[in-house]
Amino acid sequence: MKNFNHRHLLGIEPLSKEDIIQILDTAKIFKGICKGTNKKFPALKGKLILNLFMENSTRTKSSFEIAEKRLGADTLNFSASASSLSKGESFYDTIKTLESMEPHIVVIRHSSPGSARFLADNINASVVNAGDGAHEHPTQALLDAYTIRETLGTLENLSIVIAGDIKHSRVVRSNIWLLKKMGNRITLSGPPTLIPRDIENLGVNVDFDFDRAIKDADVVMMLRIQRERMVESFFPSLQEFNMLYGLTRKRMRTLKKGAIVMHPGPINRGVEINSEVADSNRSVILEQVSNGIYVRMAVLFLLAGGRINEISN
Amino acid sequence: MKFLIKNGQVIDPSEGLNKKLDVLVEDGYIVMISESIDENEADAVYDVKGCVVAPGFVDLHAHLREPGGERAETIETATMSAMNGGFTHICAMPNTSPCMDNAAIISLVLDKAKSAGFAKVLPVGAVSKNREGKELASIGEMVEKGIVGVSDDGSPVATSDLVKKALEYCIPFGIPLMEHAEDLTLTKKAVMNEGFYSTKLGLKGMPSIAEDIIVARDIIINSYVKGWLHIQHLSTEFSLNLVRDAKSRGEKVTCEVTPHHLFLNDSYLETFNTNYIMKPPLRDERDRLALIEGIKDGTIDAIATDHAPHPNEFKNCEIDIAAFGIIGFETAIPVILDLLYHKHCVSIERIVELMSINPAKIVKIDNERIGEGKKADLTVFDPDREVTINSFYFKSKARNTPFNGLKLKGTPVLTVFGERVVECKVGD
């Protein structure tokens, strides 16, 4: 098995199809190990991983922390509110301070697109992008892919609908890269105000008619709607959003047999997804959360120079 | 002090001059122009074989940052930088702190420029008091001191009412209202041009229509009041067409474009390099090519740098909080020659028109500046010498340029303004 040929995971865009498969296969092995009695696999023992979360996050941060701990790494959480950022320290100076702590890997969440790359350009460590503004969120796309492959048995030739706030979503961008590279058809749906200009040029379809879009879908992925988008007049009310673009029970009944429902969380019940759908057997939302741990273990392991054959026998 | 500029091709389209001539300068004046002047006539000789000797270049758009922003640039460093880049005259935009909205500050800027002793500073006064878009600034008093135009640059003139009054009020002074065209309601918190790349990168976009709406508004008002409208840093195809149409109706509308909007497009943002962040934003390839067409068909009157120095820490940061703008004096000539002369076959005469003759006309510098008895006001450049831009040599205090390290064909060689002579060096 060849080495994973990347120093950082800044996005899905720079990855090849083979890279993606390698990460997913590695994650699968970790899932097998973690389902056993000994959940630890201390491949990163003695390595320092810094979790630099400069924007709120609960699930992604927790998932990374669990992954790091299962790999036996030393971890340090550095969150924006607890740092000197509030005192006006520049991002650059924060990076230089962190570099002095000699981390092997830095996991970063930041509100600004390109911030993970800025970090990678200025620090002597591997960088994992845990979400940079509306740009990319590669581990989310990887865990989504893992979940699709595990549930449907394939990650090719599927019809995938992603719906909701496309404009402000990093999840959708990473998913487009990944699912296109693997050879799937993607349709985006949502109010035109939340579909960014020229996104069709990424090789996706856009259908403002959500009912029509989901008819032939194998996967329907709903995105979180933030209330502030309503204040900014992207749509008039949460209720109206639910009427036009919410995944309701009525809409769920029109889905193809075997089609699954996904959501990166946290979900807004009654807005983009209704309770009957989120709690139905079509929903794989909680599987996505569990798989996140194994995918993140795989990413950290591979970036640290680990090889899949070290763990498979 | 007597020096000879020897073997250059002297080009001044304003007097139909394009000839290999020697130019002898003494105490800041051209004393002799002839096909061959003996080297012994001079104390020093600049052999500029293969170079063009043109009337000094005029930059209609620059931010000198003084007063108030001296950490980024001072009038002294800006005027040195201008001459190192080949400019003898630069227009100073009024968005300083305090802003250039009254005669006293205009005098201060002119005094500083005079004592610095490099390129000549031509101040542009604010349209409105404190650039707030409410009341007209004391334009007449500033004209007395020497402003060459009015602008609320950095922001558009706030309302149609104020545009109308400013255009009307400036008619007797014969100066243009210079407009920074940006509908601010469409550009809130935005970082780059709205389009495929802003979508791909997840960066908030400024739609091209934010510019077009203000250009259209101003052209409509100007056609009504019959004033003089000058569009600053025009960047879109649609706006260019609006200006073209206004000109064809005989209305007095002029415009400038920057070297970076001609040379770069929004795909460069893929690097997330903050030196590609400016206002107006780098537009898409279609707009860029339209601007080059506008250069060729004469719609565009002038090339202006929009020199916008910033301290390093305002650029070495997250892209969505980075300061807008890049420095431009010391890269303009290489960028323009490489792109327009070498890649797009625009003639040297046309380039001299765009960077010297036309902007001079707009700010009322006499044409036919090359002649015996005239004050020495010359830009000498080598259209064929390759240079790798190296900001190490820049005289500007700032280093915010996306062109550092770029290999370009064409470079400034010598700038002469009165008794000031600068041997230009912007790269290796």
C-alpha cells in the first residue's frame, strides 16, 4: 500500500480518488478495531495534537478529541475565547505562538475561508482543516462518504441531492468535490437566494423545485439553516422555508426505496428536517456522527505517516 | 548640472513626435534636442539606446496616506516611489485622516510634497465634508490651492442629489467629479468579485452590478447637468459599455483603469493571497478582456495605479479582514508593457497616451512638454528589457504587491522632473 502523499488535509479539492479510498479503507479498519474490546490504538503516542477552534463547534471538536485519544496522542485544546485573540492578537502571532509549542498536527476550525491554508503556510506542522468559513470541511465530506458507502454498499453512480443553505455551507463544497471525484450525480436545491452564482460550473445540477429534485435521489443530504439568514432576508420565515425546502414526512414518502437521509448536524427540527424524518429508519444522521470518529482517526493516522498494513494484520 | 539623454526614441503623441533624438538637460530644463548632441556638452551621459523617452507619466489615482496613515506611507516615500516607477505627477486621493476636504489640509499636503522634492503631487479634494456624503466640501477654496478634481474615493458619492450638485458646482472650475463606483448595499462584508471563484472559495462576493449601478446613476445625472464625470478604476464590461455609449453621445465622461484589473482576474484568489484583495475586486476573465478592448478602441482614457499602501499586518492576516488595495507605482510600467505592448500589441504611442498625455490633459498639465526651453519632465523606459520584480528595491514604505517575483518584459529606466533625476530600479 502506498504512503499517503499529503502533509496537510486542507480540503477535498487537492485529493485524488485513490486518496479518498485510502482514507475510507483506513477508517473501516479503525472501526473494526474500535468495535472490539480494546478501543485504543496508540499509533500517535508521544505526538502532540493541537485543536485550534476559533469558531464554535461541539460535535466536530469532540469527534476529533475522541479520535486523537484513541490514537494515544497528547492533545491540547486552544479555543478562541480562552486565547489572547480577544485581546487583539493577530492570527499570525497566534500561529507563531502555537508553533513554539512544537505540535505535530494542528486541527483548525476558523470562520475565514483560507485560514487553514494560512496556518499551514506559517507553521511547521501538519494541518487538518476542520472547517474554514464557507470554503471546505473535508472530514465532514469524508465521514458522509464513509456513511454512504457503508449504508448503500457503493459510492459511485449515485444520485445525491444536497439541499438548503448552499451559499454559506462548507459541507456542501467539500461534498461536491468528493462525490464528483467518485463519480456521482449531484443536484443542489434551495431558494435561489441561497444558491451561489455559477455553482453549476462545479459540475452539479441546480433544481429550485425540491419535490422534483428528490424524486430519484439515492441520498438526500439536508443542510442546517441558521436563523441569521432570515434576518439577512435570504428567506422570509422558517415556516416558509420548511414548506418549500424542508424534508417533511410527506416528502419522505416520495423518496425512492432504499434512499437515505443525511444531515451534518446540528439539526433544526421543523425547519430543514422534520422529526418524523430525522427519527425514521431512512435517517443515518447518528451513524454519521459515529463514523466521524473513525474517519478522523484515519486522517490523523495517515498524516502522521501511518500505513494501512501496520494496522490491518 | 548638465546631462545628456542619448540615443533614446523620443515619443510625444501630443506633438506628433516619434524620433531618435538626444536630449540635453541643464538645471532642470531641456536646453537642446537634436539628432546628435556631442557627449562633451554634458557633465553626465545616460545612454538609453533602445529606450523610449516620453513626457513624464501622470498617475490619476494614488493614496499617499499622509496625513494619518504614515505607518503605511508618507508623502516623501510615495513621491520617491512614484519617480522610481516612472511617474512625475501623482494625484493624491483625499481619504486621509483627517481627510482632504478643506484648503488648509490641501496646503499641508502640497507643502509636504514640495519639501520632499520628488514627483509632483496633484491633490484631489473631497466632494463632501469629511467624506460623509452630506454637505459639499469647500471645493472653490481647494481649487484656489490647486486641487485637480474632487472625489469621495474609498466610498461613492453618497446620494444622487450630491452627485448632481457636485457635478454642477464643479462646472465653472473645469474639474471632474471622480467617482469610486460602488453600491455599498451590495458589497457589505464582501471580499472579492461575485462569480464562480467566490462560490468555489466560499468568499463573500461583490457583484459587478454594484459598480455598474453607480456608473449608470452618475452618467444619467451627468448627461442632465452637462458636467464632467470621471469614473475611477473602472473594472467591468458593463460599466465600460456605459462609458462608451455616453462618449458616443458626446457627453463629457472620462475613465481610468488600473494595471491590475487589466493583468489579473478573480481566479488568482484561489491562492487566498491577500494581495489579490482590492476594490473594485479583480473581475472575471470576460471583464478583463473587455477592458483590454476598451484600451484598444479608445474608450479608456487613462491607466491609473490606485497605489494603496498598507502596513504588513493589514495584509498578513485572514483574507476576509485584510485591507483592500495594493501598491502600484513601481510595477505599473512593467505590467503594462508586458501585457499591452508585448502580449496585446498595443502601440507604444497609445501606452504613452494612456499613462502620460491623456491623464495630463485631465489634470490640465500642458501638452507638448518635450521641447527646448521646457521644464524637464521625462519618463524613460525600456520596452524590451526583462525584469523580475523585486520589492526589495521599492521606495514605497509598503510591500503589498502581488507582482513581486514576477518576470515581466519592460521597465522604467530614468525619471526626470526638473532638477530631480531618479535612475529607476524595480527588479533584477
